[in-house]
Amino acid sequence: MKKFGFKDKIGYMLGDLGNDFFFILASSFLMVFYTKVLGISGGVVGTLFLLARILDAFTDITMGRIVDMAPLHKNGRFRPWILRMCVPVVLTGIFMFIPAAKNLPYWGKLVYIYVSYLIWGSICYTGINIPYGSMASVITDDPVERTALSTFRSIGAAIAGVVVGAGVPLIIYTYDSQGNQLIVGERFLPIAVVFGIFALVCYLLCYYMTQERVVIPTTVRSKQGIKKSLAAMSHNRALWAIIAAAIVLLLSTLLSGTMNVYLFMDYFKSKEAMSVAGFLQTACTLILAPFSGILTKKFGKKEVSGIAVLFASVIFFLLFLLRIQNPWIFCLFLALGNFGSGLFNLMIWAFITDVIDNQEAHTGTRSDGTIYAMYSFARKIGQALAGSLGGYTLTLIGYVSSTENIIQTPAVTQRIYTVSTLVPAICYFLVAIILMFWYPLTRKKIAENQRLISQHRREINANSTPQNP
């Protein structure tokens, strides 16, 4: 088996690139598609997102247990699932964006959005994302190399963010003769088809370019029932801290992402600025990528990330107080805030591999899939809260959802600005507090966990080796 190298990093990056073509499209524009093209109210859409996350509580954990308990395949425990699920997740992702559904009666539209969204998100996306995320812990067991995997995964997400965030607004929006911004609903389906093709290619490359190198001893792999496994995880302080941080972080990222679409569409009235904002968010992550490993090695993930998100909080508080009218100045401040949040996002996937190691170091058993499923479900809770709160917030502030291009009142657009800036400011501050004072895995603690795991596995191997007579 070849040593860990650049091929693995690129392959793992492409896996998240495939995931995020539809994940970012759905998180940023599915609400717009439902409200603007299908004419469904924001509150109804928010309820759908919330109910989907409740279902995910069962599907995520179930998928985690499946990959933990499944026998070892010749190509590994996690990689085969990428090959099995890549076609279903792409087809169901495309099916979410059918503009012709606007011709259905209202009850038909509700059936359509519930069936298509739940099959894609709670079944197909879960079936590929849980194994993909768990795979990082067995591609390599070196902490520095795992940080590299996390960085490249974030680069994949960043590239998808550039393509989706900067490209989609330029395609789906246009202007009328009075300069008002309009949405062209028929363009959603071709976009989804193109992204589906790209995603399928990325999944296949991820499968063929990565290798699972770390073989977990059978005695270490958890064979406990789901209740005992969850009970053991309940004492893992690092797991609950990173889960809390993930929920708050995604609440900020996705809610502001959803609201920013309306901010640039109705407050700034500039699709060009919306495109630039999407590009800058990703560009900041790419600029920081070469430095994440250096900073992690010198200071530690926990330490660097806490300061970074605190800086992001300060920037968004300034945006809230300044009430900026110029979209380009707003984009400049937004880029500065993204430097703070982007650095944490580059490292976040390495946090969960540290949490998995921490569980093994303290209990002697390992549950990669189940722990990652718990974390994935927490992220979906953040997505659900962001999606549902986004829909409820639009309704609460008086936003009018209609298939007609209605001009929102100044009072409504001011409220959109407030939500888009104040919520991220508060959320990033909470994430900083969690990382600094609750999350326990410092650089020194991670090194100690690696030592305990190595010692335990050496003892297992020694005891399993037949002794000469």
C-alpha cells in the first residue's frame, strides 16, 4: 500500500467538493427556489427543514452503526459506500429543483418538496456523507496529516462555494426595464444537472484516489449496542463541546448565508455584489489554507480557532453598528470576518478525528462511524435551526413571499440587514467561548491520547501473537 501523500489529499478534497455542489446549492438557494419559484411561504419551508432534521436523528445514527458493525471489505470499511451511493445522491439532488412543480396544486407542491428533500437529505446524502467523513480517521493516523486532510476537505468546500456562491446568482437573476432584480426559475434545473455531473465525477475520483491504511483491531472496534455506545459517548466532554460549537457555527454560517441572498437581493439590490461576496468568502479560505497546518503545529487547533472566531465576531458587530449602505464596502468587511471563521472551518474536520481518538484513549473501544454520525447529526441540527429560523424570520420581519417580484418595504430590508449581521456576531462569540473554556483537547492532550492509543494497540498485538514453545 502506498504511503499517505498528495493523491490522498486531492482525492479526499474531491469527495467534499462532490458533496457540496448540492449541499451549498440547497443551503443557499433551495429556500429561494421554494419561496420565489414555487410560491411556498417561508414558515412552511422552515417546518420542512426542521422535520427533516428530526428524521436525521435516526438515519444518521443508523448509518453510523452500519459502517461500524459491517465486516471489513477488501477496499476498506468506508470507501465502498461512496461507490454505492454516488448515483442515488446525485439523482435525488437534481430532482429537488424541478421548476415545473410550480404548476402543481398547493398540496401537490407540499408533497413534492417533502418527498424530494427527505429522500435526498435524510437517506441518500446521509448514506454517502457518514462513511466519507468517518474515512479520514483511517486514511492516516498522523495528527499533522489529518489536519492536512481537514484543510483539503475545506478547500473542496471552498471551491464549491466559489462555483455555487459566485456563479449561481449570475445565472438565476436578471433585471427588468426599471432595474428591479428578477429571478428566472427555469434555470434551476439545468444548474442542478450540471452540478450533478460534476458531483458524480468527484465522488468516483475520491473513491479511486484514496486508501484506507489504518486497520483497527477487531477487539478495539466497538461491538456494543447503540444504547451502550451512546452511554459511553455521554462522558466524552470533547465530543459534546465540539457538537455545541458545530451547532452554533452552522446556525451562524447558514442563517447568514440564507439571509445574505435576501440582503443583496432586496437591501443592496445588486446581484454583482452577491456574486463577489460569495467569491470572497471562499477566497479567504483558500488564502488561509497554506497556513493552517503551520499554525496548528505551532499553537494547536483549539488555541488558534478560538482566537480566529472571536475576531470574526468583532467584525460582524462592527457591520451591525455601522449600517453600511454601499454593497462593496460591506463585502470588504465581510471578507475580514471570513478570515476568522474560515480559519476555524479549515481545521474543523480534524477536530472530530481528535474526538474519535479521545474516545478510544479513554474507553479502549473505537466507534468512528457512530461518533461521526453524532457530529453529523449535530451539524444538521445547526442546518435545521438555520433553515427553519431563516424561514420563520422572513415571515416574522414581514417579508412577502410570492411568485411575483414584489418590492420589499424599507422597514423589511432594514430588518434583513440586522439579522444578517447581528446573528453571526453573537454566534461567533459563543463558538469562541466554547472552544476556549469547554473544549478540552489542547495540543498537549492530543499528543498524550496518541501515546495511549499506540500503547494499547501494542499490548493487543503482543497478546494476540502466538508465543514460541
